[in-house]
Amino acid sequence: MGMDKAARTEWWESLPAGIRDEIDGHVLRDSLLMAVSTITDIGLVPHDIGVGTAQLIANDRYLHYGDRIAREPESPLDLESLACRAAGCAGLIVAIEAIWDGDTVHDWFVRLLAITADPAGEARMATVYGSTARQYLGRQEDRHRRHPVAVVAERAGRALAEHLSVPFHFASPDTPDDEAPRRQP
């Protein structure tokens, strides 16, 4: 059974200042999982604070700090910025690939990668989060049946691939799938 807001506030205020500072440090760095882990580490045994309640407590701290939280900057998706990033790659770019990923903070997102040869590898060109997609699409977002992140990643990835005259690969553009087959050389 979870704690109500008043009980969470009372529990929070009963913590030593050092522990509060540690948890707030994780929150201010936008490290939700570390904040939740710390809360459960200190609260599970003595106060029966499980993951669900720990998430509520961490959320209370996120709401407390609001815009002061250091969020990961949005990746630029304009062709000029992507081409500049690609020019810095070690190795010959042989393809641009979009792959799904996800976490508890951002939900589903897509990573745009430059696949290289000589040396073989991959380099991150951009990460397309939901917030990035909404900003990029603006009011057009509702017109797409597909996940907005996929729409934006495909547009930006295809544009970069065309600019570099290499193939573009997105194994699962219609459905988030972080286990979709990767591009094969």
C-alpha cells in the first residue's frame, strides 16, 4: 500500500540532510533510476517503501525542482548539423541506421547511427526522443499513424543518408522494437 502525499512529505522531512542531498543530487541530474534505487535502499526494510512508493517520492522531488533539473540536450536534426557530426566520424560512413531504444524516463526513442568501415563501427548522430519529435513535427504530429519518434527519425536519417549517398536502414519503422534486426554489411 502506497503513502499519500502528506505521509511521503513527512517521511522525506525525517531523512538526514545528507541522504536528502544525495537523492536530490540524482534528481537534479535527471537520474530517476538512481534516485528510486537510493530511496528503496534506505526505505524498504524500515518503512516498507517499495519501488512504487519510491517512484512517487522521486516524482515529488522532480515536481519540487521543475525546470532546475539538468535534462539531456535535444539532438539537432537539421541536415547541416547532422552532416557536420558525420564529417567528424572516424572511418568511412557506409550507411545510416535508425534503431529503437527505450527507458523509464523517455519511453521509446530512436538512435540515429552512422555505420562505418575502416575502422568498422558506429557513431551516434542523434537521439530522437518524444520531446524532440513533438518540437520537430509541431502541429503535424496528429496526422501520422506511426510513432512520432519514428516519423522524425526516418525523415532526418533518410535526409542524411541521401546527403552522404549511402543507404538508410530502419528495421522497424512502424512498431517500436529494440530487438529488430540490425543492418548487415
